[in-house]
Amino acid sequence: MRYIKLLIEYDGTNYHGWQSQKSGGTIQDIVTEKIRSVTGEEVKLTAASRTDAGVHALGQVAVFGTASNLAADVIMRALNAKLPADIRIMDAEETAENFHPRYDAIRKSYFYIISEDRRHSAFLHRYIWYVHSTLDTERMAKAVSLVVGEHDFSSFRGAGCGAKHPVRTVVAADIARFNEMNFMTATFQGNFIKFRIEANAFLRHMVRNIAGTLVEVGKGNMSVETFARVLQSLDRTIAGPTAPAQGLFLEKIVY
């Protein structure tokens, strides 16, 4: 048995997240079915992150075992010929039998894109949360610095989270403002904010719940001091709302 590691990029707009469901329509289901059509085998595809419906990925990692003699790069090309255009295999290589994409990860990074603009681009709305408010990014930056380090993130833990414990170590978190975004050789002007976070692991909806709470800080509905108390309270009910899925990207997984 050989083990193939895939680096996967996808636009999550049209899918019910990564994780397989009885109703289908998930990225795991689609990639697994295409692997079956290439190798002729029933395979188990295991990923590093179970992204939610509508969430995007630039660097998802997944592994499957196969008895096929097809080279990894041949499998990659065959899969890309069969997969929908919004799911792409960016790299494929053989890996060790004991490699686990989730448990062997040292850290993962996500970023979230927000726009203050009231005008919605026809080309960017899939990837941005338009908040229609002017946000104080200095206050947001002060608040997000408080999540760096080892904390119990119960205040930002989504319902149905299957993690054994809520303690995670955030190694970096920051807020950056930018005024233009390049897309398809065009440049879109606007008021964009990027929230980026890197940690050893994440809880369900953790990034989206932090993003939603940071927006409350940016709007002035919550002080930096209150954000600190929310983190310390371990009470999800007093944190901000869950930010919409479309602004979130799984950026990179480091092994």
C-alpha cells in the first residue's frame, strides 16, 4: 500500500464544507469519488481541516492509501481532469504510512477578509464579509493581540465541536488594512481589512467567532477590555456573532 498526500485548493461557495455527509455535496465526497474513478479503489481520504460550508482553502492537505501503481503526479493530473474547476489539486506526492495530515500538523493559519464598503463587487462578494460600517482597526488590533498565547477558547467555540479540550496555542494574530485588491489583472479599490491567525490547532468556528467579535470591537459596540473579559469568561453567549463563512480561507498547514 502506498500513501498519497494531496495539496488541495478550493472555492467553498458551492459545497457543504469538507466533511462527508449522507446528503453528499461535500469536497471530501467529490474528491474521494474522483480518486475512485482514477484508481478503481474505494479509498479513505483524510484531511487536515474540516472546513465549514462556504469556507475556502488555499492549502488543504489530505491523504489516501492506494494499491495503484500510478505515480503521484499522474494521479494529480487525472484528478484535475475530472474534478470541477473550483476544486484543484495543486501538488501530490507519496508520503509515509504513519503520516496523519491533522495530528502531524505543527500549526495552521487562516485569514478572514472584511470590507467596510457598501458597494458590492460582482467578483469579490464570494470571498468578503461586507459589514457596511467604518471599523476602528487600531482597537481591533489591540483586541486580537489578546488571543496570542495558550488559552481556553471556549468563548469562541462553536456548538457541536468535537475537540477533546478547548485549549489552543495561538502563535500569531494580526489585523491589516489595505485599499486595493488585485483579481484577474484588474485592481479593485476599497476599504479592506484582513484578519490573520496562526495556531497549533483550532476549534469549530473559532476563527469566525473571533472575527465576528472583533467586528463588534471595531464598530465600538465592545471595548478592548470587554473583549478580554469575553476571552476569560469561557462563555460563548457573551461573545460576538459568528462571521459569515465566505470571508474565511484556510491559508497554510505547516508540518
